[in-house]
Amino acid sequence: MIKENFIRLFEDAFRKYWDMPAYSNYGENITLTYADVANRVAKLHILFEQCNIQPFDKIALIGRNNANWAITYVASVTYGAVIVPILQDFNANDVHHITNHSESKLLFTSDNIWENLEEEKLTTVKAVFSLTDFNCLTIIDRKEEEQNDFAPVIERNQVKPEVINTLFRSKYPHGFHKDHVRYIDKSNAELVSINYTSGTTGFSKGVMTSGNALAGNIVFAIGTGIIQEGYKIISFLPLAHAYGCAFDFLTSTCRGCYVHFIGKIPSPKILLTAFAEIKPNVIFLVPLIIEKIYKKQIQPLIAKPTIRWVLRLPFLDQTILSTIRKKLIHAFGGEFAQLVCGGAPMNAEVEEFLQKIKFPYTVGYGMTECAPLISFTAADQFKAKSAGAVIPQMEAKIMDADPNTGIGEICVRGENLMNGYFKNQEATDSIIDEEGWLHTGDLGMIEEDGTIFIRGRSKSMILGPSGQNIYPEEIEAKLNNMPFVMESLVVENNGRLHALVYPDYEAVDLEKLDQKQLEKVMEENRVALNNIVASYESIAKIHLYPNEFEKTPKKSIKRYLYATAFSKAQGVESQVVV
């Protein structure tokens, strides 16, 4: 058990950093200090009391990244309730299902999301509140025979902001001070959150996360200096996802950082502007973002004939690479200690280039079921193409390793491990064995020093015609580096491999290519690709896809959607293992 108590970490942070800046919403000219945040948390505690919320009751939360989202989360867990963060990407039916399945009694939501929800389908919710100003959006009226589970009934006039403010002033007649920050006593072993994650293999399950698992991530990040006191942080990864929540928000709050929340799903252009303005001290992102920046800013530069010529010359190449390194560091604000990638493997070409210019990046590995961290190594000691070394709070091993390659399923256990899936013992037993090992579904190998190298997903692996293991991610990484390819997806159909390609339409327009010319380029890409992969990995045909592939919050393509759809379109059943 982690010795630092999860709830006490917040209590100590508010007292220690009382006058320091805590949160702001990017684009708004308002900064909340830690005192301001603690004040709002205290008011929400009064609101919960008015709603008759008890410890371990569930509170659902959905909306874009913003200060009120973070305040609602902190208020819920420090009150003793269980927070249920819901990804804003989920459709209305999924939100209804998750809210009901989690037995959430309150729902905090963005106004635009609320417009698409239906009251009558929220069968467990007593009241809904706006994340804009914490106003009550509705009190859900139920039949008298249903009231027993929800009694006593909430009245709208109980939870009006003016009523909460009056009760707050009555409770703290001489003002709210840091000495008033006293939160519930709750063991680290107890349930703190339930995260419903879509993953890449189907409908989400509710991951039960304890205070111990979250404290394990926070303590590691603080102890290793990933996040240092007073750092400037840009929060753009979805807060409802374990990765963004643990580091952009939870650890940063406990460390007295100044967190700038970006509410809209940011494009690389928006991010680069934010980096330039805020100059963050550490950046957490998914590889897709840096890959897009590389493709748009760096690749055209190094593709120029003069630059390519210079890069072949000894000594001069280092001058050019140093210039590019400075340019890329400047693009990310110029003041960050390291760039931390997670959620997916990095493109091989991009990573090779980052290594060549000695760019301060690192790649970690985790999953929601581990809240999320499993492995991490700081940028100055990071091994290329790895996912870092297993952290002290966890242990890992390879199960059923191939005797020739050493590749097998990565299994983990330790302090960060979930308590199981909510109301789904069957799913829990299917992923955690009798010895407590969680079977990740990821394939890889582990070196003696604990460094993990990931090869792909066992559930995406394709069995070749002679029993070969084909990892589509490896083929896709090569294809994605070819002309006019933005992203790709390799699927199997009737014993042959096909590639779905979403082209870089911006580049296509710049080059003024018509459809036939684009198809010709893709055929050239196919031939070039087949020359550099094993014969059993060769692509039979490239199919152009008109839209960007739908992704999980970790920016992994939802393979199961496209494998099945492609097979149906071809008139045969899918043989892809998904």
C-alpha cells in the first residue's frame, strides 16, 4: 500500500500552494488560485450535502477540459464520493448507459452535451448540474413508488447558487481559510473512481480505481521529477481518460502547478499557438500529435534538395540537425524539460529523427486498468523504440513467449492495479488471473533492466498463410511514411492483406493531384512498401478512405469498426482477429 494518502495529497496541496495560480481556461482572462479552487470545492461539498449525497455515492462528470471539470472531480473525491468521468466523445446512448450502470446520483455536464441527453433515460440520477456555473439544469422527478431509492427528494430551491452561497457564508462567517481545508478520512484501498474506457475492442467496461492506484501514479511522477513544483502545464488530453487525468491534472494539482485547460479538441496549429504563449515546462501528449507536427513542419524542410545534400556531408549535417532541433524545441514553447508520449507507439521514422537531433522526448506505457502508468524512463536515459522501464510500483513479465523471438503477452501487477470491473466479475476474471497478473493483451519483450519493447496488440495480430504472426501496426508505420499518406489501417480479407489509407488531402490539393493521379501514387507506395516488408506481409491493394479514422481517446484507431465494415463491403466475412 502506498504510504501517501490520496485525499491528504490534495489537502496538503491546497494549504501549501494557497496563493499560487492553479487553473485557467485557455483563451479566458481568469486565473484561479489554489485558494479559489479550495473555496469552490467547499461550496460543492455543501451542494452535495443539500443533495443528500453519501460517501461512496457515484457522481458522473462529462464535458470538455476546463477548471470547473477539475473542481468537480476534486470536490467529489474529497467529499468521499466516487467520481465517474465520462469521455465527451461518447454518444448520448453511451452516456445514458454509463450513468445508469454506474448508479450515479448526480450528473455534472457541459450545456451542449446536456442538450442531447434525455432525462427519462437517466434512471438513477437525482439532479443534473451545469459545468458552466454549477447551476441546476434539472431535478429529475420520479414516480412516488420509485422514490425510496432516492429519498429524501431534492428541491430546486435547495441547490440554487444563492442558497449555496448563503449556507457557505453561514458555515464560514469569518471567511474561508486554509485551516478550513479538512477532507474526509478515506483509506487508499477504497474506491475513488470508475472509468469507462472504449478501448479498441468493443464497448467499454467500468474500471474501478482505488486511491492507492492514483496515489501510486502521483507519487511516482513527483518523486522522479517528471512534474516539479510550480510547473506550467497545458491540459489538452481528455481529462476523462486516465493518462491526461493522472498527469495533466491530478499530479499537477498535488504539485502546485499552474494548469491551463484547453477545452476544444486542439489541432496542431492551436497547440503550437498555446505552446508559444504559455511555454509549458513538461508536455504530455500522444504520438499522433508530434507525428503531425513532424509531417507538416519538419518533413518538408528536410525534403528540400539542398538540405538533403547538406545532410550527406560530414560536420555540416550536425549544424543543420542542430538548427532543426532548436526549431522544434521552439515550436513546443522552448521551456520544457521533456516531452512525454503515451497511449500508442511512435512512428519509427519520426522516432529515428528525434533520436538523431537529440530531442528531449520519452515514451511511457500504461493502461486505464493501471491508472495508468506501467513503465517510464526519463528522456535523458530513454532507449529508442522502447516504452520505458517498469516503474517501482509495478512488476511485469512476459507470458507464453515465443522461444525464437522472446515476444509474448505483457502481464503486470502491483500498486497501480485496478480493483476490477464494476459489476462485471466475469470480465475481471478474464483479464486478472489467480496470481493477480493482469493480462494486457499487448505483445512485447522485456530486457533484464525492465525496459519494455512493445510489438503490437495480440487482438490485432493477423495470422499469416503459413502461421506467421503479422503485426499490422508495423506495416502501417512504414506505409504512413510514404507520400500523401496521412494514416492507414491494415486488414485481412480472404487470406490477403489490404490497406485502407486516409490520404493527406491538404498535400494532395497543394500538388493539384486528381483522383487518378492519387491512385497511381498509392499504387507506387504499395509496390515500394512490398519491397521492404516480408513476403507474407505484402499488401494486395490500397483502398482510399475519405475520412480520418475514428479513434479512441488515446488516438488508437478503432480497428474493429473498419475490419468488419471492409469485409462486408467486399462480400465476405472478416477473418481479422480483433
